[in-house]
Amino acid sequence: MAEQGRQVKPLSVTYTPDMPYKYHAGFYYSRFLKELRGNKRIAGVKCPGCGRVYVPPRIVCRECFVKMEEFVPVSHEGTLLAFTVTNFPYIDTTTGEQKKIPFTAAFIKLDGADSNIVHRLDETDEKKIKAGARLRAVFSEIRTGDYFHDIDHFTMIQDR
């Protein structure tokens, strides 16, 4: 016990725990990741009620609440809906390393899909990026079943 009037300094210990874990992605997301890894193909799931296609796949349609079981390929090209260019450093939660900046996050609607995805755009000059631009996925040479690494990034393309 501390003597009266005497300050007690708290003990501080710095420790980085090793916390390995496994995550079960489930059948739908696993199939999505296997298509990316093995075939460089983006798969969605189609609603039997309204016909909407969701990427990444989900079990139940958000509009009809119907179970979806038909997997369909969608294009690796799409349209830029919105974007943000980040210019401040932060830690990449998937690697634990410093994120390279500037970094452009893109909201993309792939051709053949009715939902959008978020991924990295290789362009960081805000003056060159416009909503409505056409984009194409650039797949990594070495794919491991990780969405953000199997598709390395998206790049802007010219309309045909």
C-alpha cells in the first residue's frame, strides 16, 4: 500500500500477442473465393424471384427474401459509381502493415451484377477519375483465395 502523500506510478507493459485464428467463410463466399483463386472468374448468385445478381454472393435476396442457389459468372469489367482518395497513412487491417498512400477506394458495379463491390483503383489523381468511368479487374499472378489480393486492383479502361 502506498504511503500517504506518496505518488504511485502505474506499471506499464508493452506486449504484442500472437493471435492466430481461422475464419469460416461459409459455402457461398467460399465458392466466390475459389472462383477467383482457381479461374480468375468473379461469381455472383442470382435470385430466382426478381433476377437480381449479387456479388459477392449472399444466401437470401435482400429484396424478395428468397433463398438463392444459382451461381452465375459476372464480368470482370464494370462502372465506377463513387471513389475516395486517401492521403493520410493508416494500418492495412488485412496485413498489419502501413498502407501505401495515396490510395483510391472505388465502389464498382460489375457488368451483370445488381450490387456493388469495393476495391482499389490504381489511379490516384482525382482529376483523372470520374464516376461512370469503365474499369477492369487486374488479377494477381499468385492467388490464394483472398478477395483483396486475388484481384490486385481495378484499372480504368476506354469504352469499346
